[in-house]
Amino acid sequence: MVIKHVERRVRLSDSHIKKLRQKDKLFSVGDSEVPGLRIYVETSGTKNFYYCYKPKNEKNWVRIKLGNFTLLNVPGARAKAKRYGAAILDGKDPVIARRELKAELNLHELTEQFYSKRFNKNYGYKPKTIKVVKTCIDVWVNKKSIKPAILQVQKENPYSIQHKKLSSITKEDMKGLHDIIRLKSPSVANKVIKFLNVIFKYGVEVGELAKNPIKMKKKHWSPDKEDNRIMTETQRENLLSIVLKTDGRTGKIHYNYYTEKALNLVACLIIAWWILTGRRNVSEGNKIKWKQISFPLKKISFEDSKVGAKTYNIGPNALKLLQLIHQERLTSGPLLWKESTKEYVFPSYNFGKKNSRGEKCTKGYFGSVRRTWKRVLKLAGIEYIPPKQCRHTFLTLLLDKSKNIMVVKKAAGHSNVKTTERYAKILDTEVVSGLEKMDQKPTKESKVLEFKK
């Protein structure tokens, strides 16, 4: 294409381009950083990046479209322009250079390739991890959310990154994406960038990407906010007395109590398990099976837990709870062994049934405990805390009683003691102990001799 333009060159930036307003005729502004890069503003207001150059021994300029400003930012346009400039300098036909650029993968294509070739259990990824990652990428990278709050954030902060060519994605793009997601959820912002970091590393590994564009400094990440709220020992015992009730005469589960209190029996027993063991809520709670439990050895085994294959000791009270449940396997009610659900300690009473939306329950184990959890907290007079705080409460109290962080590490199944150290911070054991010792007065040795008969 033959073009004529008056030379204008400034240091282009996204903010500068946003301020450019359409005129009664097409105009352009050149970039002072990368020769040949220009932003063209059409009479309609549309803004496109072009790489402009004059072929050797030719008097007219040629321009190659790089992309629309709504899809391509200044750093990305500069990266593209440099590639065209290098190709033309090497004597390569610009048509071939453009074809090669079109053949380059975009972020969406690289992500799909990663999903199909690497993101599976053969590489150590668990189903839950895969589900979480894909959901986050769909919501924040592919922008497929239907939630009003998320849509509002994306509307107020427009961006488009999923279709960008890999070579045009910059560290500024990544930081910008993080900042936008952070407006809705700081923790999710960190997760999305960490997920993308894995995908980009894969891209570098397989040769689809020259370098990883994620170069965020520590200060730019969202600070980790740990919920360190726990129950006191009294609150824990009170809550346990509400969710676990036995008949004083028979020693068996008191079915009438749960009916009178309008409490779901299985949900209450799951909560009792959380309180007595400190195990993770679903993977080591709701989902456990009888085959994982050894009553003689007082142990429970997990072939594929969050931290791999693990075996844990079961405390006396937790063992009694399991025995109570096991005794009810022939009793008519929610704990009765049925062919479809008998392998689970906490069976689903609704397995095979349809809910109000017509969806069939396909999980053999009891699912959501949320409603019962809120109700029993209210009965116990405890301000709402997430169910996971049962684990934090158990491990913190265990540290308080054992004074041994390695005991807690083993009980928790942590692979790194640094993870366990959070419970020392919650308890502040060393500080409290140190202050108590500071205030203790030295005991003087008595000089009175004991009279012996």
C-alpha cells in the first residue's frame, strides 16, 4: 500500500493513545522508540498499529497492519514491529514474515496445548487442581464469567489477552492483568498469574515462546492473608457436644436428638470428624472410605491426598466416632449400608435422586455441609468461621499440648515445617512462654532443714 504522511514521532504509551481523538481525516503518530511503528487514527475513531517501511530502491512507503489498539498495547506492538524490522533487514519478504507471525500461537492456543499434552494426572496434577485452574483461566483470561461482580470489573477495566500472539505478550500485560483481578480477589490474582507462569514455562520448554513474560516483583504480588481465627478449647468441646450425641442408655447414636434439633445427622458426624482429627474437610473428610481405615492399627491411609500417599494415626475419640458409625450399618436410616454408597463412611442419602433443578446426584459421599455448619455454630454461640478452621483449631491445640512442632507437622501431613509454623504464630507459644519466664521470680533455696523422725 502506498501511503503519505507527515512525520510525527513521540514516545507512544497506552495512555497517550487513549487521548488521541479522531479528526476529519486519517492521521498517524510515530513511535520514537521503535522506528517504523505508528498508530493510525481513522475518522471513525478506530486505532490501529502499523509497521511502516520504505523498500530499498523504492520511493513509496509500505505499511503492515500489526493489530487493533483494543487488542494490542504499545509494548506488544513494539515487539511485533521489531520482528518485522529484523526480518526485512535480513532480506526476508514481508509477506513471509507476516505468514510466520500468523502461524505463531496465541495465549489461548498455547493454553489448550498445555491442557491436552501436559495438564493431567500423569504429570502429577490432581482433578481438583485441574478444575480450579481451568475455572480461573476461563473467568479471567478467556473472560467467560457470568457473575455480575466480575463482569463489572472487566467492563470498567477492559482488556483482551487470550488472542494475543505469544511474542507480543509483555510483563506489563501480566502485571496489568494481575492488578485488574486483584480488584475483585487478591488471592485469585496471585493464582491466575502463577498458573500462567506454569503455562509460559511450558511454552518456553517446547519452543513456542522465546522467554517467559512474567517478571513480577515480590512487592507487586497480593499479600497472603491467612485466616488465623480458631476456636477456644471450650468452644470446640461445646460444638462437639452439639454435633455428636449418643444415647446414655445404649451408647449408640441418639437419632431422636438430631430429629428434634432438625439437624442433618451425617453432616453433624462429618463436622465431628473434622473437630476430632483436624483432617482436610473434603478430601480427608467427606470422601473417606471404610477400606482406608484400619481399626486394629488405629490408622487411616490416603493413596492420593493433597501431599501424596499418607497414613495417619487415629486418636481415641475419633476412633470411637468411626466405631459408632460402623455399628449403624444395619440400622434403617441415613447410615444404613446401601449397595451404591456403603463404601463411604459418610454416605449420601440423596445418591441417585434428582434435586429441584432436575440434576441427578452422582456422588456416593455426603456433599455440602454448609447449611448444617452455619446452624451448629449459631447453636454453639460461635461467630461464623469457615469449616477449615476446625483443622487450624485442632493443630493449634495440638501444638499447645505437645509443645512439639514436629509432632504437629506429622499429624498435619505437611511436607515442609514452614507450613506448620503458622500454628506457632497463631498460638504465639514461644513469646508467651518467654514472657512468663521473664516475669518469674527466682525461687530461693530453703535453708530450713526438714525434720526427720
